Amino acid sequence: MKKNFLNNETTKVFLFNFGKLASYMSGILLLFHGIHNLLNHKSVSFTILGSLVSAMFSQILTLPYKWDKFWIRISTMISLTLNLLTFIIYSYTIYYY
């Protein structure tokens, strides 16, 4: 009988960690985009700000469901902090540029 690839516990852990790494990379890219716009005195579009706000909102709404696992709690707080910092930079560029 053939084993299902996604039923393996090691595969599930690997895929979860790979997804978290991709999530962190997208947050860091948004942060670098905000810093680049800040240094070049450019405003960001409302579309980017809206997508960032919706991502933060969905993370905040799913917090109660992730609260039982310690590492998921820590990774969510890191993502929220990164997104909040990016939101502050984006808001600054929209207001002042």
C-alpha cells in the first residue's frame, strides 16, 4: 500500500516551517519596500496599505485559535510586529509625501 505524502508528521512540520519562512520573507520585503519609499520620499499606494491592513486584521482575528501552541503564538506576534512597523512606515509616507 502506498503511503500518503502529507500524512507523514515530518512532512507536515517541514511544510509548516516552509510556509512560515515564506510569510516572514514577504513581511521583510514589504518592510524594505516601505524603507525604500521613505528614503526616496515617495508615497505608497492605498492598495498596498489595504492589503497590509487586511493581512494584519486576519492575523488578529485568528489569534484566539492559535493561542494554545507556544511557538505559533510567538511566530504570530513576530509577524504582527513586523506588519505593524511596516504599517507605521507606510502611513507616514502617505501622510507626509
